[in-house]
Amino acid sequence: MKNKRIWLHILIVGLLCLGLFPLCGSSSTLKGSRSADIEELQEKLKREIQKSGADVSIVFQSLDATKFLMINPEAIMHAASLMKVPVMIEVFKQAEQGKFSLDEKINVKNDFKSIVDGSPYSLTVVEDSDDDIYQHIGKEMAIRELVHRMITVSSNLAANILIEFVGVENIRGTLAELEIQNMKVLRGVEDIKAYEKGLNNQTDALSMMQVMYAIAKGKAVSEKACQEMIEILAQQKYRNKIPSGIPEGVKVANKTGSITRIDHDAAIVFPEGHKPYVFVILTRGIEKREDAEKLIAELSRIVYGSVVNE
């Protein structure tokens, strides 16, 4: 555990130097923030987490670099569909490099290879949140549309197509370039052989915050590409988590992730009259999805209230 804390400190210092992560230290030493307010917010969040009995990780970061809060930030969890955000970043990056146009059409297919032994596998519509895309198998669809489906309705089939198209090794390379250490994208969705061997996509709350922060600050790719990614995230259809704790009409650009007893959300929030912030919540161990959603919404409500009532 001591080594983990030392590594986390080194990681934060490194990101500070790169400008991707402008703050370091505990909430009581934040430059420009009222430490008492941050400590009060942290205690409120901890009380809610304790009531849930779940493993919960939180990272909150204001975009103006005045407020920062972490609770259990280095706990590694299954990334679920949060890994689709780095996939989106890689698609936009390669498009900007001129490798293809986002309006280019590619084949919609449902046959993929396991990272374990190269054996074929396919996805089932009942396990996917986007049943419409399966009607397009054997046809072509614009890359931009596939990205939109992957993010806004969390299409697993669109994600697998795009991961294969841009290359999982390139996704990992881009995360490394951004100095994001603990988000690992190893494979597509429903690679059962890989799952059984524990070869899963993973992240911690700090790494996911760094992904969203890089987009919010226009540093993940270009400012133009990042702005387009924000607009895609803002069209997210699943609003029962972080957005549910925020008043109607406030812009929230988020991506959720859920599998058995795992529920996450990562968001860039744009409160009117206040500086935007990034908020990431990872949860593990809650049996009912609706209970996890309620917890995440309540944590979001607490943070939003702290931001707008300061």
C-alpha cells in the first residue's frame, strides 16, 4: 500500500509538469481553494459512501485548477464501458492525422478475434444496449455514426468495430502519451475467453478523470476535436447517474459504464455562472443497479451543490 501511495504521488507530480493535471497534494493544501469547504465536501461524500457499504472511488477536479478532491482514487476496477472514451479519442486522433475521414463509411460486422488465442467470437443483441445497429450488419456506416452510437447509447458492437479499426495497441499508445497510467484497454467487449483469464479493461478514478480532463481542456487531441467529443458526450442517453443529481438544463457531458455489481460514471459538468468541473465515480459491490444509480446521483448532487453555493 505504501508503494501505491508513493507511485500515485509520482504520477500526480508528473502530470502537473505536463499540464494535464494541474494540482497535487491533499484537499487541505489546495492553492486558491478554501480548504474548509473542500474538507466539508469530502466528509459529506464519505458519509454517503459509508452508508452504501460499497467500494467507491471519487475524483473531483475543477477546470480552473482551484479545487481538487480524491477518495480512494487508486483502486483498480473493471472499466466497463468507460473504456469507450479512449476509443473515441483514438478515432479522432487518427482522423486528424489524415488516416481517414470521420464521414468515411466502413463495414458493420459481427465477427471478432479473442486476444487469448485468436478464436472467433461475436456479440449478441440481447447483451447490447444498441439493438438497431445489428440490422446494419453487412452494410456500411459512417465512422462518425459508429462513434456516436458507441458513446450515446453505449453500443458494444460499434465499440468492437472501432477498436479493431484503429487498433487496440494505438489506443494504449495514446493513453501512454497522455501519461495516463492505470487505464488499460486490452480488448473489445464480450471476449469471454479473455474475461475468464482476467484479461479485462480496467481503470481507476484518477486515470478516468485524466481522460475526461484532457478532453475538457482540449489536450486529448486538438481543441476542435475535443469540443466535438464533448458535444457527443453531452448527447448521452443514460442520465440516471451524475446528470440525475444536477438540475435540468445544466450541460453534462458524460459516459457511464455498468456490468454485474459495477456501476460508473464520468462527467464534465458546466454549471451556469461557475467554472466547469470533471467528476468521476466508480462503484463496485452494489447488487441492484438502481441502488448504484441513486448513490451516484446523490454524490453528484452533493458536489454540484458545493460548487454552485460557494
